[in-house]
Amino acid sequence: MGFRNMAQFNVAMLAKQGWGFLENPNSLVAQVFKAKYFSKSNFLNSQLGNKSSYVWCSIWAARGILEKGLIWKVGTGTSISIVNDEWVPDLDNYRLLSSYSGSIDNNVAELINCQTKEWNMEVINFTFGADETERILCIPLTKHPHVDLMAWRGEPSGSFSVKNNYKLLQRLDPNAYAIHPVYNDFYKKLWSIDLPTKIKINILKASWNYLPTRVNLLHKKLATEATCPRCGLGTETLNHLFRECPISVEVWTQLSKIKVLRYTTKLDGVKNRLVKSSKAVNRWKHPPHQTVKINFDGAFAAKEHRSASGIVARGSERSVLVSKSRIHEQVASAFEAEALACGETVQLGIDMQKEEFVMDRAFCYQTRVL
């Protein structure tokens, strides 16, 4: 996973809980927190309040970093402010900097032609500079408008990613929670050891005293007592858990070098199998009887903001039934180019009036960027 700063990793995990309130507002957890802490607003506009639980205080503390990673995806445009919200990709802070005519309302819906469901080019060209106009026109609009959605920037899917959020924290403040130089060597050596990532992360957590021992849980008011649940002879600190507890001592006593070598040998065997399986050649396979297989691919020209879709439909006998290509204008990214190619493929399957067809991205795993 690559998380070397456990404090920032913890913040990223807390931000994920806040994202859950936005993405699934009807979930039981979101409804409970909303009823108690932000019944008349939403999570982003919520207040900490008095006598709040430790869990709420922790999630609320990560709200700021969550806001820094959010961007609006345009649907109807009625919920998005033209200048106050982040909604234009590839611009600084995703916000427009131009001043605009007072005759235009504050929401993005005023920039969309309600009849054609396309951008109102006349209004946009008159209002914004050339660069901002180009960026706005590259934002795709659906022919079937939906409500405006909040998405996570930096992820093609728009869904929150802990790893992406961690990288955002690193960019904003790479020195936050910096590790003391004395320990740098230890962590570098730890990360270079050929061990499963989950073991490295647990060692890292132990070194920062982040493991959920009874003492730590009691400190965070998540437990009622600190007694070790295994031996009942002392408080469960990190030192007791790994060194003093009689059960742990027995485990260390029984652990022989031979058992360790057997474990590492098994791990090497798993890795070798993974390497062999990854070398398999990806060849075209014909679909089941009477099923049509449609291969598609997309190419993207970043400088021209154009893309091309290539599609070919074959039957079970490998004979080509239909093939087509199409050029798309005002395309913002390689991901969008691939999405357009995928959309064209679905439409082709519908036009062929096939009840069942197989879609496959042709020949490569990523869209070629020209």
C-alpha cells in the first residue's frame, strides 16, 4: 500500500468515513450521525458541537482535508455555484478566476442550453477567457440530466480512495507528522524487507503505538477496562502484549527458526505462481455460440482535445459483423476518451438488437495517449 506516515494514513481513513456520509446518506450509520450532529444541514456544513463522542470528533476533524479533494460533476448544474464551487478540471483549485456578467445567475445551469442539453457556447465565449472556455466545453454533459454529484478528484471513477487522499495530504504538507531522523533508518530498512505489506503495516503501527490495545481503547473511551483479556494478570499495553503476557511468551518460546523458514518458503512459492500467471498472453477468444463479441478501443490526442473510438463486432465464427470508428471533439482526458468508446460500443450492441453480447477492450489495458 505504501503508507509510511501512519498519522496521515489515519487522517485519510477518517476522511473515508466522512465520504461515506456523502456517498451513502441513506445508510444506517449516516442517518444516526445526521440525526445527532447535523440534522438540519449536511456533513460538509456541520458543526463539532458540545459533548460530542470521540468518534464524531475524529471524523469531523478530517472534514477539511475531505473538502480539499472534492469536485462537482455537472448534471443539471442547479446545485453548483459558478465561482464559489470547484467544478472545472485542469484549472487552479478547479475554480474559475474570471469575473462574469451580473446578468448571469450564480449556478452552472445558466451556462447550459436547456433545450439541447449542451453548453451555451455564445454565453460562455462572451463571459470567460479562452482557456477557461476551452476547459468548460470539455466537460461532458449527458442527454438525460441527473442531479449534480460530488466526486473525488484524482480518481477516474470519482470514488474516494484512501491512497489518493494520503497522497493529497503529502502534497499539502509533506513535513506534517515528520518522523524523527533517528528512526528514518529503521523505517527504510523495514520497508525494504521482503515481507507481506500487512505485516510491515502492523510493525509500523506497533512502533507508533497505534495498535488497539486495551490501554489505547480505554484512553479513547472505547473500552471500560485495560486488563489483558488473555491472561488477566496486567494491563494490556504494547509491551505487555508482545513481551510480558504469559501466552505471548509461550508463543515466542515455541516459534522455531524452522517454522519461520517454512513460512517464507511458502510466500516465495505464492510469488512465483503470481509471476508465472502474469506472463499469460492476452489473445482474442471467440464468444459462446450465437453470442456477439464487440471489441473496442480509444485513442486520445491531448493537445487537440480530441479522441477516436474504434469498434468491431464479431460472431462466434470470428467473422466481422459490424465495424465503425468515430472522432470526438472537446475531450478532456484519456479516461473520458475510453468512456466515450465504451458508450459507442453499448449503443452499437443496442442498434444490432442483440439480447446478449460481450464487450471487451481491444488489445491493451489502457487507452493509448497520443
